[in-house]
Amino acid sequence: MSDRSVLLIIGGGVAAYKCLELIRLLAKRGIGARAILTRAGAEFVTPLSVGALTGDKVYTELFDLTAEAEMGHIELSRSVDLVVVAPATADLLAKAANGHANDLASTAILATDKPVLYAPAMNVRMWEHKATQRNLRQLGDDGALFVGPDEGDMACGEFGHGRLAEPPVIVEAIEAALSGGARPLTGRRVLVTAGPTHEPLDPVRYVANRSSGKQGYAIAGALARLGADVTLVSGPVALDAPAGVSLARVETAREMLAASEAALPVECAVMCAAVSDYRPEIETSHKIKKDRGGLTNIPLTENPDILQTIAHLPEGERPRLVIGFAAETDDVVAYARTKRERKNCDWMVANDVSEAGHGVMGGDVNEITIIDGEGEETWPAMPKEAVAARLAARIADALGQKGRQT
Ligand code: CTP
């Protein structure tokens, strides 16, 4: 990627500050960046900080004779391999969808002969507005590329879709676009399990756990963006299927095992689900009543271990890369190491689900250690989307290497 460069158009949104991290990450990958900072963008980050990171002049005005003499706006929009708009505000998307050219940013988007990648960021109501959705469809029809937005808490205090994708995820999308959309996992079948399982006791009660499914859904989405043919087997969660993923919804561990086996053969299995280890021995079809013995004693029986079942399949049927997750509260890495051996996984991803561990269960941040046959790798705490992007890239590398070996 070392000879590649992007034109980064920084729109006016609170998330504009994340562009500084984006430029830094691109530089680390050897991807150069030139920047256009819109007038609204300059309310959130200064040209000085952007320029210090790009190591270049920051372009701000359409009618700037000095800048035009050095590099005209048409040339600027074509001097790179990709145009990246981040944050892509509702206004920038509207202008681009309608072919406006009334400032430097919109003119560069209209004048470029290179692909344009938008990383939208805005308030959830603006994102959901029919006008924005219409503009997105138009841009999609015109060949635009998109990354995000994410769902989560917003600076304005609301919750929903509209958060700028995290910089590592944008970098991943930029690299994919720069490599001509080359998707290293194209044609590879992958199984991902996610979420909790619900183990029914009677028509109104079940045994479950706090898993939100966010990490597994993010991994399924990231793998699909790299071209994988992903089956996501999910327990009950309040999440939509990520784009391009085929979703099988299940309730119990036994259903999850059956749906996972039905998804085979796969080259890689990523078992993120927090499967309930036990289920009530008896499931009654009528509500258990307090005055008729009640629930003081619930006999439990063990559920099948899905990961262990799949990881112990005979060679030829076993996925080449089996990845387990170990949610622990104490001695996190030590337990995960043992679990990796016991469950016959290639990689075990350990995370701390104790109170001290970033509120992993249900939260948006994760801090993981990957244990494989060669050692351990601890990643800094980062949003689950970013963990997913990095893990998907690691999986693509591993399958690529295994592919070459075989
Ligand atoms: N797992 C599974 N089926 C089960 C239990 C766990 O597939 N019945 C998988 C999970 O998806 C995860 C890994 O096994 O990838 C580890 O899950 P965890 O709950 O941490 O391990 P347990 O085997 O339940 O061990 P323990 O409860 O003793 O920590």
C-alpha cells in the first residue's frame, strides 16, 4: 500500500476529531493522506493539527488563488487513489447525491475520477430521515462505497445509528477499496455463533445470561465485508443482521448446535456465543405455580458443547480454523489457555468479563488476548467493531497462509 494515497474530506461533525487518529493509522500502513477541511469541519478540528499529521497543506477554500496556483481543485481530486469523506455529514451526502459543487469539498467529489468512500456520521433522526436514506440510495446507485455508521450513544444524547465508524474499521474499508475491492475471504465459508441462549423452564421463564451479541455480530459483519460467505447463528438478541450475512435465529443451545452443524462445511468457525452450559431438566408446558410446589429447586442438565463438538470433528470435516471465546472473571489468560487445549481450538480469544473488565458483557468496548499455538497477543481496549475488523483481518491472513500450505 506504500505508494497509495487518499484525499480525506473532513466534514463538520463532532466525530471530526477521529480523523486525526484515522490519518495516523493510515500513515502507519504507509497510506498517504491529503486533506480538505470544510468550513464546518474546521469548527471541530484545526487545519494546523490536520496538516501536522498529513505533513501537507490543508485545503479549505474553493476560491483560493494561492492554493489553486499550487494545485488546482480538479487536480487535487485526482491526485490520489481514493476520496474518503469522513465524517460524511447529512449535508455533504445531500450535496454529493445531487451533484452540487458550491464549495471545495463538493467540487472535489464531483470532479474526481476516483472511487469515493463515505463514512457517514450524524444524529440518528437525520440518518433515518427519508431524504438522507434517498441520498444514500442514490449515491449507492452511482457507485459510492460506504463504511458505517455504527449504532451507539451520540454526542447529542440520543442513541441509535449515526456514529462514525471507528478509525481502524475505516482503515480496513480504505484498504479494501484501494486493493480494488479485493476481498481476501471471497468464496470462504465461515460460521459465527453469537448472543446468549434461552433455556426454557415453562412458558414464561427461561435460563439465560447477559450476552448482547454485539461482538459476534460485529465479527460476522467484518468477515462479510472481507468477502466471506458468513452464516451467523444467533441466540435471542436485539440486533439486526449485518449486511451480507445469512442469519439463523435460534433460542436454545440444542437449536444452536443443530443450526451450526447445518452450516457446515466451513473453513472457519468463530464461536462467540455465550451458550448456557445447563438447561432445566424438565420443561413444562404450563406455568409453574407458587402454591403448587413453585421453583425452589430447578434440576439442571448439561447442554451440548457446540465449540467442542465442532472442534473435535474428524479431519476433513473440521473447519481449518476454529476460534473459541473465553469469558472469564479471574485468571483470565490461564483459564483460557486450558480451555483452548480442552476444547481443541486453534485460537482462544480471552476476555475479562469482571466488573473491572470494561463492562464487556453488553458494553461496546472489549479488551482481548488471543492465545494460539504460538503464543499470546494482547490488544488494547477498543470498540467491539474495531476488535472485529482486526480479528477478521487476522483470520484472512491465517486462512491465506493455511491455503498456501495445503
Ligand atoms: N461454548 C459452546 N457450547 C457450550 C458452552 C460454550 O460452544 N455449551 C463455547 C462458547 O461459544 C465459547 C467457548 O465455548 O467460544 C467458551 O465458553 P465458556 O462459557 O467461557 O466456557 P465453558 O466451557 O462454559 O467453561 P466455564 O463455564 O467452566 O468457564
